[in-house]
Amino acid sequence: MRDLHDFAREVRLTEEECDTALGIVTRLGRLTTPSHNEVRLMAGSLSLSTLVALMNNGESIVRSPTEGPPLFFTGRPL
């Protein structure tokens, strides 16, 4: 995971590039069966989607301004 994140930072991966790459791998999975979309799930599990969103949108994963006050959450997994 560290290498994947380092790569994304080094090349300054954009959301569009990440989406295109995930689409290519998803299509490869669908060659086996139309329901395969594990690549997008794995990108989320590896925090790649979040990293790319943060790199391209500053300190937030929100893509556009959202009405209302920001919500700050702290916690820990059980």
C-alpha cells in the first residue's frame, strides 16, 4: 500500500486519471463476468480513492462546496 500511495503522490495522480485506470482494470475483470467491480472496492480499501481525492481537493474529500457547517469526527475502529 505504501508503494501505491508513493506512486500516486509522485505522479500527482488526478481523479480523472485514477478513474480511467480503475475503469481499465474493471473492464478486464468483466471479461470474466459482468458483475466484477472489485477494483473500485479495492481502491477504497487501500485508501487510494481517498488519497487521490485529498491530493486534488486540498484537505477535504468533498469535490464541491457543501452547504452548512463542516462536521469534524474523531474516533477509533473497534
